[in-house]
Amino acid sequence: MSERKVTVYSTPTCHWCRVVKEFLLQKGVGYTEKDVAADAVARDEMLRLTGRMAVPAITIDSEVVLGFDKQRLEQLLA
């Protein structure tokens, strides 16, 4: 199985962002974190990908998951 490209768009104060990152760590999944509160380029990228200004937003390869959708994340990471 090839390594998945996982990106988490988050903010420092977002509870669900922390939950997503802990979930990924427990699964042993590496990810890139982008702080959309501090990084305007990441914020624009997230808006382009999701059409929304809401975190957490997670991309796994070309799939987008909004919020902590554990079932969808498990499915995409399987």
C-alpha cells in the first residue's frame, strides 16, 4: 500500500482539529498541518478545496473530509 498524502487544515483553538490530529497519530498516519489562522495561502487553499471557511478540513490524497468524520476517515485510510 502506498503512503497517503494527508493534510489537516486547522486553527490553534479548534477542539475538533486536536481530535483529528490525535486520531491520525493513534493510527500512525503522518500528516501535514496547515494553520489557516496564521497562513493566508493555506486559508485560500482550504477555501478553494472545500468551498468553506470551517475547520478541521482534512485532505487524504484528493478526497476532502470536513469535520471529524471518523467513519469517513477510517474508510479513506483503509
